[in-house]
Amino acid sequence: MLRFLVVRILSAIPVLFLLSVVTFAIIQAPPGDYGDYIRSMLMNQGGATAEEAELQAEAYRQANGLNDPLPVQYLNWVKGIVTRFDFGHSLYYNKPVGDVVAERLPRTIALALTCHILATILGITLGVIAATRQYSWVDTLFGFISFLGMTIPRFLLAIIIMYILVFRLGVQEIGSFNSVRYGGQPWSWDKFVDLLAHVWPVIFIATLGGLAYNMRVMRANLLDVLNAQYVETARAKGLPEGAVIMKHAVPNALHPLIAYQGVALPYMLTGEIEVAIVFGLATVGPAIVGSMAVGDVWVTATFVMVLAATLIVGNIIADLLLAIVDPRVRLGGARE
């Protein structure tokens, strides 16, 4: 198992390196940089002339290395990460990028993990119920729910829910985690309930897509397994149908779902990001959009790399879970 884990981690290093190169190149591809944002702000709000604004913007580029060739900027960024765990200095937030990540990433991961756990538990449970009641009204209802969850764009669903909350129900506090009266107060049950009242749209929308996929895959796999010969043998031995399903069929139907967990967490992260952008929550999504709008390359590149790293970590965890459940997938595993 240790060799299996080491091989997976070593194989992830070149993938992460290539992702960093591609990410940095794509972010730098559009014309303009943060100096252009400074120039426009000086001209539009500071009353500076075009020449004065250009001089200050050029001075800012020179002071922050924005005039360096792109390979030099990339190498300096990677060198800071590897040697000092320094992701650079945010030009827009005027603070280290690590501080920006530390402020927003934990909230994003907490929401994504919550959605992931709910989607897994509910998706597997509903998939088992649908498979054991094939072609019934329950199966049809769950199939319709999974169809909606996999086809409706998450940002569109977020806009619809926001419209209902704001314009139909008159909800005022949108875009925050808690009400104003709980600002700065220690955690309590009331504050936790207030938090749920603010973030439930994010959890609902991000969970729905993962739940739909888990339900469909679990239903299809379980239907195949229920027709397997060893399941028929278990029934012939007189085992109760519940024991046949839960002890023999369900564990073997879980393998594809375990493999899917490698992309489930990044999928939940992107779902949370899309919905958070619509609702304006202080998480990773609005930070990425805001930094891209003004050319704050270090914040954008760091957040994209963090999301890429979650995909790699998720795949490693999924491989480990598969190796535990099914020893045949282990690399170099001992033969019986």
C-alpha cells in the first residue's frame, strides 16, 4: 500500500507542473495587466491626464516585475512557492496571496465537503431505493429528479432562486454568511442556524448535481449486480432479500462510485464557485472573477492551481479507497 501511495504521489508532480505552466500561460494570454487597471482608475477617478496615468502605471509595472518576460515571471512565482511557500503579493487586495487564500479557501472547502457528503449519502441511498423498485412511480420520480440535477445549469438555478428570494419573498441579506446582528459574536446554535439560512441555496444547488449522478450510477450498477450469479446463489440459500442487497449487491456496486469520488470534490468546488459568484459570497469564486477582471494574475493563478491540486488529491484518495476495497487495483500488490 505504501508503494502504491508513493507511485501515485510521484506521478502527480509532473501533472501539477504542467498544469501550472498551462494555467499561467492562459491567464497571461489576454492583453493588459494590473498596470492598465491602475491607469484607468487614475484617469477616471483620480483626474490624472493620460500621460501622468501612464507614467504611474509604468512605474508600478517596473516595481512589481510586470515588465519581466513571462518565463521570468513564471519562474519567480514557482521559486517563491517552492522555496518560501510564497504565492506572491496580490496587487488588487494589497496583501500576500496566501492571506487571500487563507481567508476564502476554508469556507469554500467546508461548503464543498458538506455538499459532497450529502450528495454521496443521498445519491447512494436514493439509487438503492430506485433500483429495488425498478419501473415503479418511485423509480420514475427519482429518475426525473436526477435528470433535472444533471441538465439544469447551476448558475441558472442560482439566478432563479435568487430572484425568488429577493423579488418574491423580500429577503434582504443576500451575499453574506450571517446576519448583521451576529457579526463578531462567538459561535452558538442560533448563529449556526442563521448560517444555514444564508448558505442553503449554495448547498442545495451544488449537492443536486452530484446527487443526481450518484443516484443514476448507483441504480444502474445495482441493477446489473442484482442479476449476477452470486446474488442468485445467495437468494437460493434462503437469505432475506434485505441481506442479499445490503451485504452482497451494494458493496460490489459501489466500485464505480468510489472511482468517481476522484472528480466529485472538484465538481463540488466548481459548483460552489458558480453559485457563490451569483450570490456574491466571500469565497473563492468571486475572488477569481474579481482578480481576473483587474489583471491580478497571482491571485487567479494560485486559486486555479489550488483547484487543480484538489482534483489530483481527490484522484489519489479515490485510488486509495479502490485499493482498499479491491486489492486487484494495487500497483505491485502482493499475490495470494
